Amino acid sequence: SGINAEYGITSFKNPEDMDEHWRPISLLCRPCHFDLDFIGQFEKQKEESQFLIQYLQIQDFVPKGFFREATSASRIEALRLMKDLPLSQRKILSNIYKDDALLFGYDLETYLLLEAPT
């Protein structure tokens, strides 16, 4: 299960050289270079969509119940996969994605503090 992460860890010394599917978002779209009013998180899509609908005053154009809660399945799977990696590899991944975590409000410490594989 750690094969994909190992590929990302061992194949790229520079995140800018990474395939677009692995490259940190902060390198793909440079969100700090734009005057953004809002950056949402997938995990909070229902809550944040409702906020935006109200903010933009478009509630009359969006059907009730249009947005559903995001499930935590992706987060649980990420934790499971990261737990399988040695701490040294988790640290490398955390370093690669630290700017994304900072920009988008994710806590990488959760992944670093997982119990090491036995």
C-alpha cells in the first residue's frame, strides 16, 4: 500500500518535477498570487457551500439539498496508508506538502504522530 507514496518520495527530489497528480497544489495554482476571497476545503463542502450561497445571495437559484456532507472515508484511508509508512518517509511527505497544509488548514502532525509500523 505504500508503493505510490514511495514512488513520490524516491522519484522526485524537487516537488516542481513531480507529476501534476502528486505535485503540491501550492505549486500548481499559486493561490497566494491571486486576490482570493475564499478557499474551501472538500471536507467542509456542505457547510462552506451554504455560506457561499448566502454570501453571494443566490439561494433562490440553488435547489435545497444540492450539497451533501463529505464523508470521512478519504481521511480514514489516508491515515491508514500513512500509518503503513516509516516515520522517515512520512517526514519527507510532510515536508513536500507543508505549504499546502499551511495554506489550506490541514494538520500534518496527525500523520507524523501515527504509531510506526511493526
